[in-house]
Amino acid sequence: MRDTALARREALSAAEREAAAATVAARGLPVAVATGAVLSGYSPIRSEFDPVPLMRHTEGAGATLALPVIVARDQPLLFRQWLNGTVLLKGQLGILEPDPAAPALDPDIMLVPLAAFDRRGHRIGYGAGHYDRSLAMLRARKAVIAIGLAFSVQEVAAVPNDGHDERLDFVLTETETIDLRGA
């Protein structure tokens, strides 16, 4: 299922992916963002949906931005503040992340990358479980909204899930905003 969804994502042109990110950014987040709320995004890899236009749009509404840092295998992510325009460093797996001196923050809203999603709020990531662990840890402390970013071609009928899988509250695609809170 992961390979099929990723192949469909890979088949999109760079122009289609860029247009999708611009469309979602223009639409904005499906929830109100309080001034100072922490919005975590991610540094896109390969053909992932680019969250940066949406993050910049939300920053303009008063959000504080953060990006994830991989701490270790089988551990939750750490989120560090990202000031738009600051240089990012290559972290584990070559993914760009904020400087280690940047303050650690707990997100209120998380933009979540994915390989596939369904309309019950389940997602398939890349198999390491970092986002599930992070959401579980954060949701044990406070309310956190998880928003998947995807292209419509990544939707599947049903994603297998088990007890450790954390559900998404929304999925934003180039064609629609999918509210999964009642799913």
C-alpha cells in the first residue's frame, strides 16, 4: 500500500506539487490559530507535499514555527523553533532541521507528512513511528491538532492500524479539506 501510494505521488510533476502547496496555503488552516500558537511543519523530502507555503501563511497570522528533529530510533521527535529564512542543518537521514541551539517547543498544531491516508483519520508514514510516538506524547500533555498534508492521489480506502497509531484530525489536499474529527 505504501509503495503504491508513493508511486502515485512520485508520478506528479514538480509543477503539480508546487501548485498543490500554493492552493493549500491560500486556503489556510482549517482551525483558528491563536497568536503565539506553535505550528510544527517538516522539511519535505523527495516528492512530499511541501508545507512551507502554508507555514509562512500561518506565521503571518501570528503562529510560532517549529520543525522536527530526529533524536533517536524508537523515540518521539523533538521540535525546535524555526525562524523563517534561517539556515537549516542536515540532521539524521540528511533531513534539514533547525540549529541545535534553537529552543525546543511543544506544537499545538502539527503538519504531518504521509505516504497514504484514509477517511477514518489513519495514515501510513515511512514505518519508523516517529509521528505516532510524538503525537501520543504530546496529546498526553495537551490538546494537539494533527493535520496531514497530501495529494489527493495518496488517498486509499482503508489504512491498516493498531493500538499505537495516532489519528489525524484533518487532511489537506489540493482539492479539499477533509475533517476527520468525527470519523
